[in-house]
Amino acid sequence: MLTVLEQQRVWDGLLAAETRAHYFADLCGRYHRKQKYLTWATLLFSSGALGTLVRDWLPNYLSWLPAVLALGTVALSLWSLIAKNEKSSIDCSDLHFKQNTLAREFEDLWDDMYSDSTPAKLRQLESRAAEYSRTATGFPNKAKLMLKWENHVIQNRYRPAET
């Protein structure tokens, strides 16, 4: 059976895990979109047709523009390679799944808080939450985004049941 303080830790763990699950799902989508835009921009800039069109339409004093487009292609390709948006998206997706699973396990613990084995399960879940936190340290701390999802979770958790 859980003490009152342990019950509060279960509830806080549930809300925190749910919030982080939404946060990482959002980050996953952002990284995915960034990579998509970078890929399309690289394809557009690297298109020989664009360089030809630009060169043919430009007055002589702007003849340097095709070279700038070529350099832009190189810059976008390097940025895409260094930013690793695709890997970040996959890692965020994995963290979303882990946090979502953790939230469901905290919820199960909340529903079974009077069992004798519950305190041990709580310590195990808190240990996993700390491990996932360590994994997430490579991602930015976007406070406004986290607050958005925290408010979303709290509003949905405390909303009275509709009759």
C-alpha cells in the first residue's frame, strides 16, 4: 500500500510522463518537417534547370547567382548532414513511445495503489523515468513547448466526466 506521499509521486509521475510523451511526439514532427524542407530545398537548389533558368533570365551583372545557388546547395547539404534531423526524429519517436508506456504503467499503478507490491513498482518506474531523462538530455529544452503539453495534459486529466 502506498503512503500519501507515494500516491502523490505516482500522480506526478503519471502527469510528467504523459507531458513528456506529447513533448517528444511534437519534437519528432518538428525534426521530420525540418528534414523534409531541407531535402526539398537541396533538391531545388541543386537542380541544373534552376541554374540554367536563372542564368538565362538574369542580366549580366547578376551572373554570379548560379554560383551562389551551387554554394547554397553545398551549405544546405552540410547543414542537413550535421543537424541529423532524421536521427533526432527517430530518437524522439523512441522517447515518445517509452514515455507513453511509462505513463500507462503509472496509471496502472494509480489504479492498484493498495497492493503490497506497489511501493516496489513505484521505485522501478521512477528509476526508468530517470533513465529516460538521461537519454533525453541531448534534446533542446523548449520550455514553452513543454508548458503547452503540460497544460494540455492537466486540462484533460482534470476535466470532469461528461454526462
